[in-house]
Amino acid sequence: MNTRRISWIHLLAVILLFFATPLQAAAEECEENPRAKMRIARERRARQAQRLISRLDLTRAQSRKIVALADEAAVLHLAAYESEAQLLPLMIDTFSQFAAEDRLNQGFSEDVERRTVRLHHRAKRVREQFTEKIIELEEQTKKLLKKTQRDLLTTRPRKARDDRPERNDARSRARAAAREREMERRRPLRDAREELRALHRQKHPSAGPVGKYLLHPEGAAELCKQANIEMPSDLAHAVAVLRDGTADFPIDETERQKIELRELRDEINNWNLINGLHLTEDQIGQITELYDEAVKPDWEIKPRDRRSGVARDAVYTLELKIEEALNTGQRRVLAEFSPCLIPPKNLKDPVLVGQAGDNSRYERWLERARETSNKRLDSIINASLDREAEHHGVLDKKARRERFVALRKAVRRASAMSDAEFEMNKAELAEAIAPPDRIQHAKDKVADLSRRLKETGVVAHFMITPGFVDQLRVRGEQLARGVDSERVDLAKAPQAENCEKGCAVNPVKNADSWPKKHELRSKSD
Amino acid sequence: MTRPPFDRREFMAALGKCAGAACLCGGAAWGAGPAPADSKLKFTREVDHYVRRPGKQIQCFVCPLDCILNDGETCFCRTRTNVGGRLYTRAYNNPCVLRIDPIEKLPLNHFRPGSKTLTLGTGGCNVRCLYCQNWEQSQKMPDQVKSFKLTPREVIAAAKKKKVDTIAFGYTEPVAFLEYALDIAILAKKARLKVVAATAAFVKPEPLCEFAKYVDAFVVTLKGFSEEFYYRSLGIQLAPVLAAIKTIKHETKAWLELTNLVVPTYNDAPEDIRGMVKWVRDELGDEVPMHFARFVPTYRLSNLPRTPVQTLEQACEFGRDAGLKYVYTSNLAPHEGSNTRCANCGAVCIDRLGFKVLSNNLKRGACPECRQKLPGVWT
């Protein structure tokens, strides 16, 4: 009996070993191989599309019309893909130079910064235009759906587990009650996170599930398969390109470049944060030591790991320790940090660091508006409100009207002031009219609730990652090494003007521009 | 049938008149923008320190340049002009900078921390720094920049209205508008306001002492520590600056802090910085706060990078090694170097984020931990 059990265990171990080795190899391959990553993403998308199709329970006529729209979307996908593929090598080249300068933390050369900004905006425009058009198609698709189907898009699908018959023993009831209590406890945090996400979505609109899954070539292909519809030519071409690539669309190369670009962006984000925090050598030593102590070689922190209880608690403990190593100002900077390519003003200007926001835009606006005629003022305010809507989200009619009145009142106040008075008060006026930073407010709320619920926060999110810590080590080495600043040859450098050939400047030729005798005040006056 | 008080035509005519009048009034009000810089100097005042020479020539004695000017010529500082054998300032009543700032921005860390200043500056400067951070104002004549007409009395009234109890002269060089600054300072003292000045201290002792009588604190920018650097990169000499700093420290009652903008490859040589901090300790004492500020590429040195943080930290280290008790980094936030620590026990007495005071833990000017008094003006 005993022998038989041993043999079973042996057999199980052999089977596990047999499967585990290739599984692990496959997992490692996924980490490295862009094609494997693509395949995983594609399969995930197809699964989501499948689920959506089965939930919506589309009729054949609906499916046909949706496939026709997906065919249009396929053309957009290919066009966006092509534009992106053209930009990628340029972006990698420029962003690499930008990252190299960021690493030195001595500001950016004008040329590199300008090229980086330009490429970033070009890529952003491509993305935005594509999203805009997909959203348009999504709206058209939604019109093809019945109300009940449209409602399904906004509700979460019930999990399969919930469909199982509930066990009614005391233990299950207690477990369910505990789960319910836990959910209730975490509800404010969940709501705050949802609010933050909604604000981000308002700022950067994105397609919904229909645009994301059903109108994506992969999802549309699934729909064709399920509804037994022949794929239109553009859609078929897009599917072929996105699956395996073609001679004109070498997908492997593009995916590799995308990954490289993503890594570069991560690197730049990290440098921007490291540069903004101005950590001292001691602080860097302390943080890296804490990280090394907490993170064992076999325990690699990834977002996925953070979800498991043990890792989450460990990360939370580590976060508290790292937070202690930071000073108040650094904690404030971290709370306000958003991943960025070009560091914002409040990350590099010592006047603005830790301040709510940079209101100089509103100071300049007030300066212009107070000089504007009454007739043109309304149109200026409306234009400003339109611009604001792009950044802070669209206001409803009543809120817009209130904001309009507030702006007009501020401009009238500014106009009534003398120039000197306005100069002294413009910062205050600008602060009063600047719209509240709803995103920062929501972020602060999430951070506060996370701390109360003992959940990880921004420190864990931005600083407890292998990439960040590696870069921190590089900065530590830089600080330890010091700077070998070669002295410039002052004789060959630009020379300041001096009094060697006489002190007088700009002798006045035209005596008319001078004041009359009676306008001058003498010492005895 | 009774006639209405006015018919439609009369009503429309009246409405038109009203609208016209409203437009005129409104237009006048809305059109009143900033007045253009006046080419005629209506706000001039005669300079105090100069001598007349034959042939309507004059010699200015405000700064060590001792400019000799013919009729119609303007001093190196761009603010004082010989008008018919008399020297007048073009900067009087003509501030182009008018801001409410934290006092830490000057930078002053040991003088009423956390308070606000009404800071004024005019166009013009008697120094030609290649890396001037405010060159758009300082390297022009007062009437070449947009300015606000403000008499000394109006400055005091403005400060009171804004509930600011310190008037500061900064952004540009107060020596260039010394007459204006002096008159404001005199009135400020009468109104029980504090006066502070940020200067390069390239000024003769007499005008300096006269001005210093009314000044509560000076921040002197000691820009480097070699005559060659001063001459080639600023166009002036170092020796008079050192003499003026010693005068402020030993012959006036004003509080003194020093600042040095560290320009990569120009004035960041370790031997220069060591020499500077040693001079400060020997000539001024170890309690004078010293700030090392980060350079931001601008003006004629816009090709240079920002000062590496390591260089600033190293400069602070040199200061501490030399025995200076209060060494700060400036223009760098958030950084440990902007906090005031007790020289005795190392406790954080004032926690700052950039120019903002996060917490002031001083108890009557003493360390909250060891009760050691910290030098400075705390109330």
C-alpha cells in the first residue's frame, strides 16, 4: 500500500516536471518574444470579443452590418498602424537621446527637447484621430443595437461563480458575510478609483467595448466566424497583417520597436521622477538597501504579484519604510507626480514645486483680457472655456454659465485696477479663477483612502519596481562619482561688456526725447 | 385714446443714444490698458553721489566704475543720465518688477522665514553677468521695459494694502536704482516696514552706508572668487565687492546672507569655492548663511547645462568643512539643503519645500531640541 502511494507521488512528480519545464520555458519566451506577447494579447482580445458577442446575442442582420462597419474600422487600423510604424524609429532615436540627457539631470538641449515634444505630439495626434474615428464608428454600431443590448454594454457581466447554487451551511454564510463586509469596507476606495478613472477618461476619451473588441479586426473576425459571414477584403487584410505581418507591414519589427519605445518611456518617467525628487546619496543608499532586504531574488515584484496577499503586505511594509526615508517635500512631489515625457513645471521650477498648480497661464490670460474691449470679452471667455473643456472635461450648461460669470467678474475686477495694482494682484486673481484640479483632488482622495485601508499607494506604484530601483542605483553611483567639471578658458569664452573703452552707454542724440527742465527734480527739492 | 409716453421711433432713438454712450464709456474703460513706456522721463530725480566737472561733464560716484559722462550720456548702469551737467536717474518711480514673493526667494533663510515681501526692481544694472537670470529687465534702460509708475509713497501704500510688512529690492540691481530704493526705504522705516535688498554689492562705501541705515537685511550675490571671472564674465572687479560685503557685515546693523550662483565650468572649480567659503569664515564669521544656487541656462550662457546637483552638494560640503554653520542649496527643490538645521544638534528647525516654509519649529529663535539660539531675525 505504502509502495503504491510512493509510486503515485513519483508519477505525479514526473508528470509535473514534464509539463512544468516547457511551461516555464514558454512563460520565459513570452517575456522576451514580442510575437508571443502579441499572440497572448490577440487571444485575450478574441476571448473578450467572444464573450461580448455571446452576451449581445446579435442577429444575423446586425452581425452583417457590424462586419461592414468593422471593415471600415480595419482600414483605420491599418492606416494608424502605418503612421505609427513610420514614427516609431524616429521616436526611438530621439527618445534615446532624451533619456540620455535626462539621466545626466542637467536639463535638456534645445534641439533634443524640441524634437521629442514634436514627435510626442505627432504620435498623440495620430492616436487621438484614430480613437475619434473609432468612437464615431462605435456610435454607429450602437445605433444598430436594441436598447436591451445597449444596456448590456454598460453593466458588468455576472461572474460564473455567482451562478452556482449557494451553499447554505453556516461556514459559507459566514464567509459570504465576511466577503460582503470586506467589500463594503473597500467600497469608498473603489468609488474613488472609479472617479479618478472617469476623470482620466474624460480627459483622454477612449473607445468602449464595442470599439475595442467588436470593431477590432480580431473581434470582427470572431464575429464573422460565429455568424458564418465571409470576411470583407479590408478586414481580411487587416487580420492577416495584425496576425503575421506582410512584406509591407513587418509586424515583428514594429512590435519590437513598440516594446523598445515603451521601455524608453518607462525609463524617462523614472528619470523624471528621480530628478524631481532630488534624493541625496544617503537616501538612495537607504532606499536601495530597503528594497534589497525586502525583495528576495525569487520574489520579483510585478503588478500581478502585488495582488497576491503575501506580496501585497510585503510591498505595503516596504512602502512605509521608503516613505519614512523621504522628506515632506519629496512626499508631496510624489503625490503630485504623473508619468510624463517632458517634466512639468512643478517638477523642475523651485517656485512651483509642491504648489497646487501653475497659474501663469491664467495670469497671462487676465493680462490680455483686461485690455480687451467689452464687445470681444464674451468671445474670449467662451474660447477659454472651450479650451478648458479639453483639459478638465466638459461642464454642463449651468456650471459653464457660472464659470463664465466668474471669469467675466474677474476680468472686470482686473480692468478696474491700475497696472501696478494688477501686477501685484494678478497671482491672486489667477488663483481664484483657475479651475480646481479635479484629477489631483481625486488622486489625493485615493491616496488617503489607500493609506487608511492599508493598501499600497504611489510609492509602491512608482518606486517599488525593479526598473526604478536599478535607475536609482545608477543615480547613486553618479552622485558618488561627483562631477569632473573642466574649467572653461575664460579668455576664449564670451566676454562681458566692461568699461575699458568708456562707461557711457547709448549717448542720446535726440534732445527732444529728454524731459524739460521743469520736469526734473533736483537734490534740493 | 391716450398717447404713450414716447413712440417707437423716440424709444429707438433714445436706445441708440444710450448704447452709443455706453459704448463710449465702456470703450474708454476697457481700452485703458497699460500706458506705453514714456519716452519723456517725468519721474526723474537728481542723483546724490556725483561731482560736476568742467564743460557740463560729470563723474558718478555711486559705484566703483566712476563713470565720467558728457552731456546727454548715460552711465554704464543705464539708469543715470547727464542732463545739462546734472546727473538724473531714469529709474525713479519706474519699477518694472512688482511682485509679492516669499522672502525665501531672495534668498533669505534667516530673516523672518515664511513672510512675504513686496519686491521691486527697475530696468538697468551696473554689472554685465553673461548668465543674468533677469536679463530682459536688467540689460535694458528703465524706459525700454514695461514699467509701472509708482512713487515711494504709493509703494508704501501698496505694501500696506497687501498687508505685506517687508519691502524688498531684487530681481535687478538696487545699486542701479539706489535713489528710488533709498527714498522708499526711508518712508518704509517711518511706516515701520522692514526693508531688504538683494544686491551684487558693486557699490561705493558712502552710498552703501547711507542706504544700509534703512535696510534690515542684505543678500549679497558673491558671484565667484577670482578677479578674472569677475572681469571677464561680469565686466567688473571683485575687490570692491568683497570690501562692500565686509562693510555691510561690520559697519552696519543689517542682517547678511550670501549667495553664489554656481555656473558649470565658469565658477564651480573646487579651489574657487573652497577659497570663497574660507574667506567668508575668516572675514565674516561662521554664522553668515551661505546659499549655493543652481544655474539655469539663460542669456549668453544658454548653451551650458544646469548645475549638476552633485556640484551643489559638494559646494555645501566645502562650506561645512570650512566651518560655516548654515549652508544651503537654492533653486533646487525638494532638497535637504533648503532646510535650516541646528548647527549644534542637527535637528530640522525649518522644513522647506523650495521657497515655501512647510514647518517652522523654532522656539523664540532657538532649536526645539537643544535650545541653541540660531543667528537671524526670526520675528
